Amino acid sequence: MSGDDSAWFDEDAGPLARPYTFTRGRTHVDRNDLNMITLVVALRSHHGGELDHAHERILACCQNPISIAEVAAGADLPLGVVKVLLSDLIEQNYVLFRTGLASPSAAASPDTLLKVLDGIREL
Amino acid sequence: MEYVSSDRMIRPAINATALKILIAGGFGVGKTTMVGSVSEIEPLRTEEQLTERSAGVDDVTGVERKRTTTVALDFGRITINTELILYLFGTPGQDRFWFMWDELAQGALGAIVLADTRRLASCFAAIDFFEERQVPFVVGVNCFDGSQAYTVDEVRAALDVDPFVPVLLCDVRQRASTKEVLTALLEHIMSITGHGRARRAVVDR
């Protein structure tokens, strides 16, 4: 810090601080298996009061399989924040995520590419 | 705008494979329009907060603290079937910071670089980005008003892309046109992967 208190009112810093209060300051997840197109789904409905508001918001967004990018858009939170909150929910068995897709290039087999191509042609 | 498929809202399975294609180019070139022209959902927006790693940018001011910048992406979705979902991400045009977004390129199937012949230079950075990261890409030259002042060959020469990189004219407002560009990209990816990986072709330049 520069020691100048006005830095806190710097508009560059302004709204950015708040979302990370949801994550209690955590900006990174330990797991590296969550990316913007990782699919997640809520495993069970929870009973009110178990979770804080931010986690509930995330859980509400993934009642059906959905990408993390869509969860972030739905919850109106930055991707990084959503990943932290989702990793909490995954650890507590509220949410399941698609495993085994470490390298999406591995998933893009000729067969997969052909299916995508056909799908695009059918649009 | 109508979106592609209110009649085909397929619910993906949790074990579905999700893939992504990036759409990059200068500010106002039509990236989000392109996403919307084929997406089954109205384009959504997601944000990431990136920390500028280099202190160099601020050196002149003597301020070396890290800056956090919010970078937004507009994206759409095409559910191919319950097992295969394609996401199209439009990278932010004006913001130089998206080039630091490592996750963006990681695992991307490929990319479309949208070019505007009035401001060709605005897509150079995107081309460099994908070349460096060995992401296969095609160039779509968006013809805004139907008139095309330059030929594909002229654009290709001006952009100095490799001869094997497809360059196409397109109108991103038209679903059919966007489909053509996506098709060209998929065929390009398949031709590259059929003869070794894209990275090899890039290294051999």
C-alpha cells in the first residue's frame, strides 16, 4: 500500500473488493480441475439455513447440469469467486462436477469434432 | 433477436463433454453479434478479475502495486446433444488485459478472429495470441454494409497469416454466415489434427 487512504476510493479498486468477501478473501482454489466450461450440478436440495447466501445463490444456479461460466453469469459474480464457492460446495458434497476432462484437447477426438461439425451444420 | 432453438432445449448430462471456441477481434467488430447469431440462449456475460503481473506498465509513475482488472466475456451455447455442448466465447475487444487470461485459450478447440477491414490492425493482437498459444484459428472478415472493399487475398496479405489459415468473408448478423465460419474452423481443426497437431504446423513456419 502507498499509505494513502484515498487509494481505497480508487475506482479501479472500488467494486472489485466486494465479491471476494463472499469467499472470505480466498482468490484461488486449490483444485485446478475447475474451468469456465466445467459442468456442475447440485447433488441435493439443501434445507434453508445450512449455507450462507452466496453459496445458496450458486447452488440455486446449478440445479441442472450447467457450465461454471453460466453459473457465474447467473449469479452475477466473477468466475474466480464462483470457482471458490463451487469448490466449497463440491467439498461438502452439495455439487458434483464433471471429472476426467483435464485436457479438453484430449476430448476433441476426430469423432467428437465430426459430431460438432454435424451439429453446427444442423443449426 | 431470435435464438436458435427454443424447440430444442436439450438438457445436457453431467458427464457431457463441454467444448469452447473463442471469437476474438477488435472492439465493435461484431463478436457478440456472432455469438448471438448461432447461440441457443441470449448471450450471457461472465467476468474474471485478472491481476496484472508486470509492474512495467506503471513504471513511469513509480507505482508498482498490482492492479486488478475486470475483463468480461460474452458467451453463448450450442447444445449439440445431451453429451456434447459447445460454448462460444467472445473475447473483449478493447481491453488489452484479456491476453493475460490464460484459461481462455487453455483447451479451446479453436478460435475465430473477426476482422474489420477499416481497422485491420485491431485484430493483430488476437492473431498473435492464438499463434503463440497454438490455438487453431480462422479469420472471418466481417462485411458490415455488404460492400467489400478488399479481396480475401488482400486481407490475408495484410494480416500476414500462414497460408493454411482459412480467411473468409462473412456477415456475422446472419446465422448461415456464422455457420459457414464455424464450419470452416472445424474443418481446419480436423485437417490440422489429421496431420499431427496444430503446434507442429505452427513451429514449422
